[in-house]
Amino acid sequence: MTAIAFGSDAKNFLQWQELREAQGVLARYSDHDLAWSLCFHDPYENLYEITTYDYAVVAKALNG
């Protein structure tokens, strides 16, 4: 499986998360213990991955 991947800081990672939810796009989160990834498909089934190494900030936001 091939993906188009982007690096991000925590702020932009969380903005991508909010945008995906607002648009009703199914996204999958992966906790890599050092980084977080957000994966989703566009309408043409291309796979995208947004990754951040701001682990603690994102973990706090996602886990409350």
C-alpha cells in the first residue's frame, strides 16, 4: 500500500483531525509511542498520512 505522507506539528495535526471530522471523512489514528499518524483516503481512494512527533501534545488532546 502506498501513501502520500506529510510531517506536521501538533497544532496542524489536530487541525487536520478537526477538518476530517467536520467533513465526515473516516480517519484512522495510529499511536507509535513516539509519533502519531492520521490516515485517510480522498474521494479517489488515494491514501494520505499526516504524522507528528509532538507526541505528548497530541496524546493529551486525543485522550482528554
